[in-house]
Amino acid sequence: EPEPEPLQCLLVKMYGVRLALPIKYLQGAHDISTMKLGLNHDADWILGSYDESGTLVRVIDTAMWTIPERYEPDQADYSELIKIKDAGWAITIDSMIGSQAIEEDSITWNNNPKARPWLLGTCMQHQCAVMNIPALLDGLNAACHQ
């Protein structure tokens, strides 16, 4: 049977953690300092929002959402946001490292997705956590429609 395609990812630093974001779910990046974010939001993990071609895009505080037990707001050093394709959400990161193809057999899959649904697995080879973007979106959308 054919070899599974490697997962094409964007490696980023977020709150000092290396995250691998599967590129097929991403749609552009912006420098946060150039963005005018509206700040009227119910949830403390939403940093703000902006309008892109008539669509509201909400910007999440990635560390507060993904690793709340380690999060301290004054330690966050976000410089960019990355828009998730067709979703109305963007995540914040400290910096981009570059693109990386990650072989599926190098990923240790997250066998307890209840604890961290956003975590697809970890890859020791590239010392990163691979993000499960569809599960992340499910969580964000569920949290917003309570």
C-alpha cells in the first residue's frame, strides 16, 4: 500500500513551545503590531477580532487556550497571528521557524484527546507538538456558542 504522505507543517514558536501547524488548514499570517483588533469580547482567551473581506476573524490567546495551567499573561510574547482557513479564527504565535514535512510514523499520537483535544501528537525528531486544527476549531466554536 502507498506510504502515507508526510504532514506538511509550519513550525512556530508559541509561548516558548514549538508547535507544528498543518499547512492545509492555514490561510495567511499578519504581524500583530499592524493589526487593529476590536476588543469587545466575552471570553478572556479571545484577544480581539478583525474584519477580513466582510468576515469577522477572532484572534485567540493560543497559550491561554492550549496550556492554561502554565499560562501567565505577562510571559506571552506574540508577534504574529495565523489565520485558520475558512474558520473565522486566528491563532497567535511568537515567531515562525519555517516549514517542515513531518512523517506520520515519527509522531507519537495523543491517546487521551479529552485532556488536550488540540494536540494531535508530539514529534521528538522536530521537538514539537503537532496541532489538531479541526479539534481546536471544534473546541473554540463550542466555547463560543455556550
